[in-house]
Amino acid sequence: MSISSKPSIPTGLAELLDEFALLDRDMKSELLIELAERFVPVPSSIACVPYPDEFKVPSCESDAYVFYQRNPDKTLQFHFAVLNPQGISAKAFAQILQENLSGQALEQVCSVSDEIVFEVFGSGISMGKGLGLRSMIQLLKALSNRERL
């Protein structure tokens, strides 16, 4: 998909999705590993273990959580916790969401489809992993929508 076919999502995310569309499976895997290595867990100033259940991503095999801070401009800064140290996919996707949706208009954040999981990870992603990653973006959008109201 081209950037122009994603007018409602943030430009950076659209560009990243375009980049993923051009990569073969091995290159995509390498990029996801790089993203996972950049993952920084939620700072303790935002949330501490045990994390509140309201921020837990349902169905996520890696025990992921989504947190946020309100920015002065009424956008949100997203933070994630991934408790499974082997949760490379969850960490990579959390990094993508944090880098590309933090600081964006809440309307844009809420317009991002959870189907981007398949654009990032491909259609061969396991049902369980796909469900957890889609739930990650659904929770992020629900929190954003709550802040819009």
C-alpha cells in the first residue's frame, strides 16, 4: 500500500508500513529484531509491577501492557511493558506503536486499523500471536478514545 492510501494514519506509520511491504521475509525479520532491541520498558515513574489489569493487553502471550501520559497539547505519549523476555514480536510492535503514535492527534491514533499487524508481520503470523498484537493496538486505541471524550 502506498502512503496516499493511508491518509488518516500518521505519516511516519504509513511510511513504515510501506517499507515493510517492500521487504522480503528475512529482511522483515531483521528489522523486527532491531526494533525489539530498541524497546525500552515503561519507566517506573509511569507504572510499577504489579501493573494494573486495566492496562493489560488481552490475549497477549507476552503479557504486554499499554500505558500513557497526557502531553500538554492533549496528545498522548505511549509506554509499554512486555513481561516475557522472549516477546520479540510484542516488543517490536510496541516500539513501532510508541515511535509512530505517541504525540499524534487522538483522532489519527483511533483511526489506525488493527490489521496493520498483518502488514508488519505478514499473513503467516500465528493466530495466537496475531490476536495478542491486534489486542495491543485495540487497547491503545481504547485508551486514546477514552481521552478524546
